[in-house]
Amino acid sequence: MADCILQLKKICKSFDKLQVLHDVDFELRQGEIHALLGKNGSGKTVLMNILYGIQSMDSGEILFEGMPVKIKSPQQAGRLGIAMLSQEILLYTNTDIAHNIWTNHEPKYLSFIDRSNLYARTQKLLSELGIPLSAHDNIDTLGLAERQLVQVLRILAANPRVVILDEPTEVLDNRYRELFLELLLKMKQQGISIIYITHKLDEVTQICDRASIMKNCTITEVVSIAECDFDGLVAKLFGIIQTSSYPKLQIKLGDELLRVSNLSYANILHDISFTLRRGEILGLAGAAGSGRSTLAKTLYGALTPDKGDIYISSTDKIHIRSPYHAVRCGIGYISNDFQNGLFQTRDISFNISLSNLRPYQKFCFVSPELVENVGRNYIDKLNIKVYDISIPVDYLSGGNQQKVVVGKCANTYSSIVIMDEPSAGMDLAGKGDLYNIMNEFVRNNAGILFISSDISELLGMCDRILTLCNGRITHQFYRETVTANELFECVTADT
């Protein structure tokens, strides 16, 4: 067995009353590529933020080469030889590749940067790794994929011992993706240990040695990739999905509510077309960066499409100019960034009623009593955990804040409801409350566009499921005929 370079023991972390990590044990071997897998919200990124010193743990221990260490900042992590590739591209603009790669590690001659050596070393590194770039290329002229490779080379130049990669291939096309994976294998050969967070299981089976599975805030299983294929990983991540365990109602579908035709936005969405009927829950599955949230914002008027048409009730063509106009057209929206949809210093009743004040007005004035009543109504409906109705929503857990956003949307009585990752951060009981509200929507002849990265809830709650990849709708499935493996493979496939 290879030597263990890093151990995390009994790591616990909570945000307010919401526990996100519970007794997490994780080990990384010397020269190993170790995948960290789990659904959105399982705690993967929080665990790595703790390891890199971005966030603190509530309890637990970190051992580096067998010695206990306290990592309170990224600088401390760097001194140990731990590096992390950010999902955000962080490079110096208006300068070349060489200066970006060797930042703070430039070759010197008599206290001055040895430019000749700098460019020679950079070009040698690029050539050895088969990267078709010049050391003199300006960062501003590079695409996202090329910038991502430069970020990895900058990490490599610092001689790291451990590298954390969180969804690193999202911005890469097929050509650069294969180049990137080859680069990781070369880093492994140099003895560098890599923690690899991804939803792309084909990459895991291609380059990883082991995988740790995160569920319910902890690591439940560690598997050897040599003994587990793609289908086996899907089964370990999602289990046997019993769609009958979801409270899905069999609603007779009504007339067409929404029709989208050839909708495009920037270079993110391309010729999106679909329909939504009364009483239907239409799922939208796609990996991060596929354009899911952009589509939601475009339909809600937060973004203006470059081309395409939107029809309400099959015949009424509309041009949605703003979120306010979308609400007037009967479109409600639950954002994946739910905290931006709340006034954090105001209470539940204020936040929910603000989306639709007309029912609470008396003689042009808003009735505090009616506003409080609507708050109590949704606290009961959604089982929002609160000890005092008057406290600011900032005091609620993340899952309960998300329920307030759901209540705010429900209070608009929209006929078309767009939900973008509405169950993120909710516990099992909270998800059950959400699904019941979804049932109430469709019972009242509304239609739901349900965006989720949770394969099991898509299969459990949706009538149809569309897959989105690189800004295009690639497949349509019906709940009764698709399996978790088929759906997951389509979601993670590159076009």
C-alpha cells in the first residue's frame, strides 16, 4: 500500500443549525488520483475548503504526513504544499503565459527576473506536456479552456504535494479535456497526489485510483476504481431509485401553457425549443455550465435573448422585458441563489407577502394582520422551523430560507413556475415539504419547469425530462421509460 500523505479525521461542520459535514474520514495516498463524488449539497466543496483553509471546521483533525496540522488560511495550506484550482479563472490579465505560470517563482539573475530563462523554461514545460501554446501568448487572447490549463501549470510550477481540483473540466472541450487528463496522469507520475471532484464518471474511471462517495454529510464508502465500472459508480451514488417513494401525483395533463421556440442567448444557449403543459412537471437535467440557470433567467426576464420566441397558452407571443413583467405574465421563479431573493433583515411574512401585496391591502394600505397571516400559512404549509415569526430570515437555516423563497413564489399564484435547484440545502423532511408544494401547484393547473442535478428527484417527480448539454437540448425522456444510468450518461456526455 502506498504511503498516506493526508488524513482528515472526524471532520464536522455546521452553518447555523444546518449540518453539512458529520464525522468525515478521508485519506489520500502518495501519487494517487482520488475522486470525491456526491450529489450537489453533499459537502464535497465545504470539505475541500476546510482542507485549504478557506473555512474552519467545528471539530476534527487534519494529519499531513502523519503529523497533526492546523490550516487556517490558503497561505498555510500552500506552505504545506497543498494547492487548489479554483472554479473561477484567476489569472493576471494583460500579461503573457510565462509571467502567469511563474508568479512568485520567477528565475532570477542578480536579483532581477531572468526573462530569457523564464520564457525558455515556460516553452519547455508547454512542449513537454504537449500544450500547443507559446510562452509569449497574452492571457487576454486565450479561451477559457486554455486559461484553465495555464492555471494548472501555475500550480505545477509551485511544486505542490497535494492538488485539489473541483470540477476542473467544465470549461474544456474534448480536445483540451483529453490533454488535461493526460497532464494529471503526468502529475501523478511525479508523485503529486490529487483530489478530484467531478460529476463526470467517465473521467473517474479513466484516471482515478479510488473514489470516496459522499452522502448525507459524510463519506459512506471508498471504492477501488479497478474493481468498479461506470454503472457501479452510478449505483453507489444514487442506489436503486424507487420512484414510488416520491409523492408524485398522476395529474391529467391539460392544454399547452408555455412554448419556447429557437431561444438563443449570447454563446450560452442555442436554439432552445420545448413545451410545458398544465399539470406537468418538466425536468431539466444538465451539468454545471450547461446553461440551465441561464435558460431560467432568460425565461424570467432577467436576461434578454438574442433570438427566439416565447408563447403563453400556445397563441400569445410575449416579449418578457423584466422579472416584474414575467410575474405579470404568470411566471414565477425560484432562483438557485436563494439568498439574493430575500430581504435578510426582514421577517418571513414580509418576504413572502412582498411578491404579491394586492390581497393584503385595505384602502391602499397594506394590512399588517393579513401579512402576518400569510406568513403563518406558509410556515405551516412548508413546515418552516422558526421559534418566533418576527425574527429576520437571516436567523433561519439555509434549508428554511429556501422554503421561504418557495413560499414567496407560491404566493404569486403563477401558472408557470420555474424552479432552479429548489431542494439544494434541504434535509429529507424539507424535500418532502417541497414536493408536496409542487403537487399543489400542478393540482391547481400550473406547470413546473424543474431544474435539478439530483437524478433521483428528477425521476421521482417529473413527467418528462429534457437534458441540456453545452447550451442545447440533446434528449427527451419520459419518467416511465428512462433509467438513472441512461439519464446520468446523457447529462455527463460531451457533445
